[in-house]
Amino acid sequence: MKKINNNKRELSLEQREALLKALKARFEKNTKRHKGFEWAKVQARLEANAEKLWSLNEMERTGGEPDVVGHDKKTGEYIFYDCSEESPKGRRSVCYDREGMDSRKENKPENNAMDMASAMGIELLTEEQYRELQKLGEFDTKTSSWVQTPSDIRKLGGALFCDCRYDHVFVYHNGAQSYYAARAFRGSLRV
């Protein structure tokens, strides 16, 4: 998909139709992620939230393969997570946040996970959300993903990431300034 003008959080009709088609196909292919949900209700919610549709397109454009994983009965919102098999390719090789990136003296990456997520209008998964995702399939068996880091850990310079090996979710730590070709971040969006 073409890069979207970030100043204008709107999709063209063509982009919108292509995104809805991709989301519907993924929804129908992966019914175990959202048992009992109806695509027509999800689509109606999406069509009523153009800016959220833009954010989903950013998730799709960067390789996240977003899909519905939950529904908040109180608010009526559908919850989307990045469901790509491995960490999204268009978001790899990034530090955890701006502070971590700015602390690097050399070999700075082009971006960081927190700023990218904010620009996309999404949030990094929490450790709990990451564990929920792993109940829906096999994700990050060769890669890893930054997750939201508690402030007490972040104040000391660290950041958390997760992966799945040996049928178990592992949570690790690194300096927030680190980045790797096989580490990105997974996001969530409520629509």
C-alpha cells in the first residue's frame, strides 16, 4: 500500500475499500480470534470512525496485519491487535522511545517505538495484552516485540520486550536505546 499523508488522517475511497476488503478477509480467515462476532457490526463501527480507519491502515501498511481480538461491551468498541506472525516488518530496528534514541551517541535508528505508535494513533501492547495475543495463535517465534514498560523500569534506563519460544511467552529487558533487526512493536487500537 502507498504511504499515507500523515498530516491528513483520511483515506481515499480506494484506500478505504482496499483496507476494508483486507480486514474482512483476515476476519473471516481467523474466526477463532473473535468467536461470535459479526463482520457487519465491525464494519459499521469502522465506517463511522474515519480516523481509526486511518490508524488501522497504518498498522496494515507497516506489516501489522491488524485483526479483531475483542469487544468492549460497555463502550461498544472493537479491539484490534497487530496479528502478523512475526513482528511487523515496517516497524523493526527501532529503539523503545525518544529518550532512548537520543541517548545513542552513534548508529541512531530512524525512529522509536513510542513515537511511531503515537504517530499511527495506536498504543503498544502491554505485557498482559501480549500474553492474550499469544492465546490466539503463534506470534513472534523468530522475532520479538517491545511492550509498554512500567515507569519505574523506564526511569532506570530499561525497557521490556516479549517473544514466544518453546510454547511460552518470555518477557525480557534491554536498555531503551537498543534496537535489533528482529525487534519491532505490536499495537492495539479500540474502534
